[in-house]
Amino acid sequence: MKKIILACALLCGSSAHAFAQSAADSAAIKAAALDYIEGWYAGDAARMERALHPELAKRNVQSDPASGRSRLTQMSALTLINGTRAGGGKEVPAASRRTDVRILDIYEKTASVRVDAGGWIDYMHIAKYAGQWKIINVLWENAPSRP
């Protein structure tokens, strides 16, 4: 039994090092997430655009209060960039703004990231595309209203 545990520890340990990312990759992933959320709050469309892949899909599942049916809402990169340019994020009160970024997982050229923005949570898929880390997908959920 000890040999099996030791073999597993050696295999698990060696594979973790084989796929470890550099500190530069981690910093670039976090920078992309911060460009996205801080760009939104600042109304900085160039910063938002820098963070996004042009074919980004940002989605949310909403329920119709009357029927209870679910529906999927979607935004494209262009919609998000134009909304940023129009100042949509500037409407969020400064006291409510959060920019907490947590890298959940990195594997090769992909990463899963959570951004807690205060009023909502974004789960992102970020990929290294043409040498730069870009947000490819975002699934978001509004934070529950607190009394």
C-alpha cells in the first residue's frame, strides 16, 4: 500500500510541475481580468477591448418571474465594448465596486477565473491567443439582493 501511495505522490507531483505556468502568465491572466472589470467601471472601452477576444460570448441565465421559465441572455465583445464606451459601468456606485480576481485553474494555454464585482460574479475562460491572454467566455450571475 505504501508503494502505491508513494507512486501516486510522485506521479501527481511530477505532472503538476510539467504543466505549471510562469508567474508572467499568472500576472497576464489577472491583468486581463482587471482590464475587463476596471475598464467597465472607468468607461474605458480601449481597456475593455484589450481584455476580450473579438468572438467573446458573455452569458447569463435569467428566469422570467411570471412564467418561471429560464432564458439565456448573451452579449458579444462589441456589445460589451460599446456599453463600456457609453459609461454603463460608471453608473455603479463607487462603494459597491469590487475587483476581486481569483484564478481558479490554469492548464497550458487556458485558465478559469472568478471576478467578484460586488453586484455580480463573473466566471471567465481566458485563453492565450496569439501570444496574449484574452477573455473568451464569461458566465455571470447577479449577487442576491440583501436587505
